[in-house]
Amino acid sequence: MINSAIARQAYVDETQVKAANCAPNCPAFRVKSYCLRLSISLRLSVLTMRNAWTTGVDTISNLPCNVLDGILGCLPWKDAVKTSILSKDWRYKWVTCQELDFNDEFFKSFKQDEEAKRIIYQVLLVHKGPILKFRLCRITSCLDIDHWIHFLSKKNVHEFTLDVGLGNKYHSPHHLFTFQQLRFLELKDCLFHPPLGFKGFEKLINLDLVRVTFDPSIFTNLISKSPLLERLRLRCCTNLDILEIDAANLKFYEFIGKTKSISFRNAPMLEKVTVAILGRRLLTDTSPVCSNFPKFFYYMPSLLELEISGTILEYLIKGGLPESPPNALNNIKSLTISSMSLRNAQVVSSAVYLITSCPKLQDLTLEFYQVGVGDIVEPVVQLLRAQSSSSGAVKLQKVQVNMFTGLEMEMEFMKFILASAPVLEEIFIWNCTRCLFRSCKQMIDEMKEFRRASPNVEFTFEEIDMEGGYEHEEVMEVP
């Protein structure tokens, strides 16, 4: 009877998933499928419990502890606590949950924060055993957070997330820096000041900091004392004027913010780098004596994916371009340049240098910074025309261009790409309709006349009407 009930509901849910018109391999379909399986599992648990009451056989209560923790972890905290009334065996099962998630949804379920804080205190006071994962969001009471972190310092925490909310600044207490088993640390809107004698997080693997304020001397010390660090994300943090990355195990690095200098001194395992400078230029206007290219790419021989902003190109071009490209470019397969201004000849020159200096480059994504009709810069046009005979992008297969309007400088850049990529297969071009200066057909007709190093290129133009949500797509295979 239980199986037939589950089967009937599964059929209904599967029909709903298919009705969403999601392709089987797309992320949305996988998420919906996961939620479907989770929903069925929870229904089965409830029906099994009901069956236990009628037959006297309780199978779910005897499941392994990690399975029960997983079931309780899928429930809102109010519902997880309510499981204590199911039976004598369930009375204290929730007090051993190893993952405590007090997220936005938790706080939204209370009319006042005081009631939510009282529940958190009660949960922590009766909790038994380790707390491997703890997340706290949208709480602004610093004194309460201090108390909770003090309590957690004795709970063997592996993953810790604290988000006090935009506009607030929480001074991280000394107890946070005693979490010696920490693998994952995420802080938002905090002041990061470890105590004297801080020995680092020896087991830390993932560090994610958003709008965190540092003491200028702290960052380098923090990274050097986290020898196992593999993932580092810094977004909108302050007092990071000089960034020198020396992390032997680092594989992923993302920086979005303001700085004066960036260099990778020792990153032999680094595979993916994302760097975007907020604003139109770096904080310093001082030009170096030598090129910044070798400084930036000093030592990261395993680099496969690079995503940088146009402002970084301005930084890299200072001091000129080196005759021999840095070795770090040798293995790059994916390159993304965002907010790229075609009005700046130096930025364009730097972009061309990067594209043609990556011998294994396969995927290229460009996002042009919007310009007006009167912003045509003749030196940029001449520079791109001079590069049209280049053949540096020998393995480039796919190109995506965002914010493409059809101006002469953009068309010249496309001409350069077509002329320099002998195995190019696909170009995808996107923009909203109101930003286009020419129709897709006009651009297609012009590109048909461009010299192409690859005999078979498929163009996809996509226009999106931001007001009405209308999408128009036109595909053209260049003969």
C-alpha cells in the first residue's frame, strides 16, 4: 500500500518535471529531479512511520544516524524539533544533528528576531555531540553571536558560515580563531582581526570572504598559515592594497574588489583564476618600470581557466608587453574578458596579446563595455585591422560575445577572431534589442564577406527584448 501511494505521487511529480520543458542534461532538470527524489524519500519516511504505528514494526527509527540526520536536515528547524513528539525513540534524535542551519528562511518564520534568538539558544543548550556544519544568517546582535561562537569552539566545527547582513560590521571574536578542525569558512560583513599568536587554520580548504575588513598585514599571514587551502574567494573586501598569492595547494582563486597590485608568487596547483577590479581603474596611477604581465603570471603553471576584467588589462599593459609570453599562459583552455572597453587601444592590444599567446585556448568569452556611435576610435580600428592576418589562436573552437552592438570596432574584432582561428566551430553573439545599432541580418551579411581561417563556422545571434522578455534567435552557417 505504501509503495502504491509513493508510485502514484511519483508519477504526478515526474509529469510536473517534464512539463517544465527542461532538457534531461540541463541544470534545472537535474535540480528538479533531485528535489523529486528527495520529496519521494521524505514521503516514504512519513508513510513508513505511519505503517509502524499500525503494524508495530518501526524501520525508519533504526536507520543509521547519518541517514536520520539527513532526514532531519531536510526539515525546517521548527519541524525538526516537532519530531520529538513522534515517539519515545524520537524525543531526542534532533539534539544530535551535526548540521545546524539558521538561514534566512529560519528567521522569516518568526515575527521578531528575539523569538528566533531564543530558539537558537535553546537548540545549542540541549545539543549533544559535535556540530560539523553551522550557518547563521541575517543576525545583527554581536553579543549573541559572540556567545554562540564561544559555544561552538568546543564542538569540533568543520564548516562555519556567518552573514550578519549588508551594512553591518561584526568584529570576529578570538574564539573563532580556535576552530582548529575548520575546513570551510565563509564570512560576510565582518572585521577580521585574529589575536596575537594566531597559528592559522591548518586544515582549512575553502575560504570565502565578502565585504570583510582586514588589518593590512593580516591577509598574507592568513594565507601562509593555511597550508591546505584550495579555494579562495575575496569579494568587496577592504585593506587589500597589495595582493601576493603564495599558496602551494590553491586550485581556485576569485578576487572582486579594489587593489593596487596583484601577483601570483607561488601557485603551482592553481587551475582557475577570476579577477575583476571594481571601478574603471586600479587604485594606483603609478606606472611601473617593467611590464606587469610577468609579475601577475609569475608562477602558476597549472592554470587552465582565466577570467579577468578590462580594468585588469589596463594594469597588465603598464610597462609594455613582454616579447616572450609568460609560461602561465601555455595551458589555458578557457579565457573570459569582461567589461572590455574597445575605446582604449591599450586594452584592445592587451586582449589580442592574451588571445594569441595561449596556444591551447579553446573557449573564449568576451563582454564588450557599451559604447556610443560617436565613440569610434580610429587607432583601435587600425590596430585590429593590422592583427587580422594573425594566426595565434590555433585551437580556438568556441567564441561567445556578450553586449555586441554591431559597431565598427566590434566588427573588426570579429574579423580578427575569424582570421586567426583555423579550427573555429561556433560563435554565439548576444545583446538586448534596444542596444543594437544594426539588425542581425545586416551583421550576418557583412560577416559573410570576412576572411575566415576556418571553413565551417556556425553563428548564433540572439536578441532579447528586456521589456517584453521576447527572444529572437537566428542561426547562420557560414559557407
